[in-house]
Amino acid sequence: MDAVKHTSIGIVGGGIGGLTAALALQRAGFRPVVLEQAPVLSEVGAGISLSPAAAHALNYVGLREVLQTKAYQPEDQCVRHYQDARPLSWINRGRALLERYGERYYLIHRADLHDALAAAVRANDAAAIELNRRCRSVVQQPDGVTVEFTDGSSRRFDALVGADGSRSIVRSQVFGLLEPQYTGYIAWRGLVPMHLVPPEYLDPPSGVFVGPGHLVNRYPVRNGQWLNFVAFAERQAWTEEGWSIRSTVEELLTEFEGWTPWVRRLMELVQPDLLFKWGLFDREPLGSWSKGRVTLLGDAAHPILPFLGHGAVLAIEDGVVLARAFEASASVEEAYQRYERARMERASFVVLASRKAGKMFHAPDTDTYHQRTQGKAADEGIGLFSYNPVTQPL
């Protein structure tokens, strides 16, 4: 297997998935190169959820300390009614998961995880991340693949990984253009300084509010300095794709008219420059993620709705499994076969489960939520947490 260690691997996209893949490949003895289009490596956004599967993966690549020091570790979460905030369901995210899966649930600011991944990759290889590398085209040869950039330069690799998000250039170059389909959901994300939040509204700090056609999720980030929230609603039409569109507080409050002060007060306190909205788009799944010397990872391979908080989780899982597949294989083709065998069924299952969860949260009969769910969380009892990318057979 040592010969394959000299395989040159390019990764298009320096997001969480691409950087996890790079770090895991470095751990396996490879020297991958991350090609990031931005002039500065940074991550927008707010909080993300990390399930036990993601925690196992991040521990594997050496980021256990980041989870312990930068992430919020909820013990209990509560699902509450949109009108009066009464509890509909309590969920344990700590000891119960530790006992069953060997890891727990974490909530972290996206930038904190992204910064830690980038620092670890650069600590292993200062030249591993190249900036201002905007991909224009991908040209395959029998023994390699050439990435051409918009500035006229190019790089050639033995293998290429498209980790460039749901609007992936690599995917469109290799598999053809897949038109996005609007799903009927829109979302807002915002950050509120924690010291402004009334303490009585933080029982517990992490929780969900459900209502007909709407959902609000909130939890602390940045060592408890901020309260992150994501609010979902249903809307018939949406044209823009992208998740950094400015919104006004008034628009958000109008959408959540009649909701409990636990939610509306939070929305009133959001910093206007930290409030964004976006439409949720989906794409038809691919029958394969690999063709020739190219494979896909994360949202480029399997765009997912956010109702189970597993978008980043799947990308992290992909990165670790792909690296393990390269380590176990004698060729690029074999690595991709192992990768898909270990990942495609899992990703398809989570994508489908996320769609179902959206319908469950948004159901019109909020008062029967507990009966409908039998007191279980949307991600409980469906095998979501039992997957371990570190031990998954290849």
C-alpha cells in the first residue's frame, strides 16, 4: 500500500468537509493540497450541530480538545410549544448518548471548528492550503486530472476531491449541471449577545420550538457569549440560492406573529448585521459520486435539508472515511469504491430522514407532537447515531 501514499490528491474547497478530509489524509501519510477560491480562509455562518458520529471523527483527526474547550455540551434539550412555550418533549444529549455510543452531542460555532481544522492542517504542512484558487474546469486524463483556474493557471493531481458545496463546480464539470429545486422552506439565522437574553428563557439553553409550518432552534455558541438561533418557515416561492442574504428583524417578527415571547424576544434582540435568510434548495441524488480520478464529498455529493442538523456531520464523516479508504487501497479506483461502499447508503438514509423530520416538525397539529413522536427526538431510534466513520467497514 505504500506506493499509493505518494498519490497526489487535490481537494477543491476549504470548508469543513474539505479540511477534515485533508487532515485525515495527512494522518494517513498523504500530502493533500486544498484549493480554496477565497483570498482569505474564513467561515461565515453561525452554529452547527455535531452528533456522536462527528465527534468520533474529530477525535480521530486530533481535535478532541477543540470539542472540549470550544463547543457547548448540552445535557438536556427541550421541544416546546410555539404559543405558550410549554414542554412537549425532553431529550438527553449527554450521558445517555455517551453510554450508548461512546460520545455525546456538541454545538459549536462554525468558524471555531473551521479555524481549528485549518490550523491543524497547516501545522502538518504549511503549504497544504492554497488560496485564490477558483476552479473553472476539470479535465481528466487516464492517469490524472487537471484543475484549471479562472486566473489561467492549472494544477494536476493523481486524484481530485470535489468538496466545493451544493453548487459544486467539480460536480457540474464531471457529472453535468444538476438544477437546484426549491423545497418550499426558508430559514433565518441570527446571533444574540447572551447577556441580553432573559435568564428565564434559557430553560434549558438548547432547545426547539415547533409550530404549524414553522420551527425555531436555539443554543449557545462561542463559550456561551452568544445565543445562536435558526428559524424555519414555509414559503411558496424563492429565487435566490445562497445563505448570506440580509433580512430585517421586522420581516422575521412578522413571520413569527403570535409566537411565545421566548422566541419573539430573542428575535427582537438579534443584532441586525448578524441576521441572514436563505431559501432551502435540494438536488436529485447522484447514482455515484465518483468518475475516473474524481470523487465528491459533503454537500457536493449529497445536499441535505438541515432539520436533523447533519450537513456538517455528513461532510466530516465523508472526510474521515475517504482518507481511511485511501489508506486501505492500492489504487485511486479502489479507494473510491471503498469510499462509496461505506458512505452512499448512510448519506442517502440521512438525507431522507432529514426530509421526514422537516415534515414532522412543521406539522399543523402541534398539540399532538408528543403523541405523534412518542416522546422521542426526531433523530432518536432511527440508527442515526450508531454510525461510526472511524470503525465503519470499508
